[in-house]
Amino acid sequence: MPAPGGTKRVRGVQVYRPFVYGTEALPFDPENRPKDAPADHTHRWKVFVRGVNGDDISYWLKKVQFKLHDTYASSVRMLDKPPFEVEETGWGEFEIAIKFYFATESNEKPQQIWHGLKLHPYFGDIEQQKKDRALISSVCYEEVLFNEPVEAFYDILTGGGRGSKAKTKGAKAAKPPPTAEIPAKSGPGNKFSREEESKELDRLGEAVKQVKKLQEEEKAKNLTLESSLQELQETEGKPIKKK
Ligand code: SLL
């Protein structure tokens, strides 16, 4: 079926949109277990897809389907409006299939990613986190890339009106067009920012320097060993190889 807005693509254009997805889990307080949870369940958790820093993504993302482990009743959960999230209780970790359905106008096929539900601490001070019954968060940043989007979808992605003139003075303040910008700084509810990106780049740069330094040191050690081997061979003769 053709897209409602037509199938003509905007050639030579790629538009990307950032989003975050992942899981958060909290162990039950043994003194205060939720009444509705089955006896073998140990955690409350949720899986979600959302915009960075709470940005609206519903203009390009229409529906999200979460496929849970088969041990869950009705394991396929379809969310056709935000918030795109499923909250559950359970006892075990498993891979969740997350399928993205794009705006009808997009003419794009659905895309699927996977995410491992984490219930237990997996980095940092594990014992302390267990003691504190800390929130276990496993959240990733990702970008979806629309390659040569169809015209109607391009308009939606960029706030409408390819080539349209800016609103004249006195017109009602228009909503700024959506962008793929991530925030400059991190905040309490969001760790994905340009500041963090640049810190990560610095960390990677430092790590590369460190690896190069270690390589140089190893090379220098090898050279010393080789030259003392050569010296030995000259003074003591070559080692006799036993048959
Ligand atoms: C495991 N691969 O063997 C995992 C499976 C299944 C998780 C984890 C509860 C479902 C229910 C639940 O936590 N399933 O009983 O409602 O560890």
C-alpha cells in the first residue's frame, strides 16, 4: 500500500532522530511486597523507548511493540501512543525485542532492536547496590537514520513545508521545528548530552594514547632483548638445537 503522502523520496537527504531505550528495575522490599505480584517474583521493572531528555518522538514513531519472555501472559505488548513503556514484575532476566513502527506517512518498514533486561547490579560496587536495593538501570542512546525519506515524512521530520517561507511578523509564535539536537548538558533525568559525549571522546583519546605508550614500551623492551640475544650469540655461539 503506498504511503498516504506519496512515495516520492527526497534524494540525497538523510535525517536522523535520537532516542533512548532500556530498562529500569527495583528489587521488592521484602517487608512490603506488592500484593498483586506472584510469590516467585522478586523485582518490579519497566522497559521503555523515549526521546532524549523527554523530547517528543511521537511525530516520527507511531507505535512500539515489546516482545517479552514467553513466561509472561500476553507476551507481545503493543503501545500505540507515548509513553512507550511496559511495566511488569518478574524474577528473571531476558532479551526483549523492541519493534519500532514509524509514522504512517513514512513508508518505512518497522525496525527491531533487542535489549537485555537487567535486574541485578552489573557494574560498580555490586555488593553495595544489593544492600541499598538500588535502581538497576540499563539505558542506551541510539539514532534512527531515515535515508531519503518520502516527501510527506520529510516534512513531518523537519517541521513541515520544504522551502516554505518563515512566518511573517505578528503571526502566532510557531513551534520550533524538531531537530536531532541533544541537550548541551546532562540533567538529573538525562545523562545523554553533548557534554557527556565530549567527555567520552576525551576518555577514548586518553585510552588510545595509553595503548600507544604501552606499545612503544614493549617495542623498546623487545629491542633490548634482541640486542642482548645477538651479543650472546656473538660471544657464546648459537644455541645448539637438540634433536
Ligand atoms: C532465565 N532466561 O531462565 C531466563 C528466563 C523468565 C522471566 C527469565 C516471570 C514470568 C511470570 C519472569 O520473570 N520471567 O512468571 O509471570 O532466567
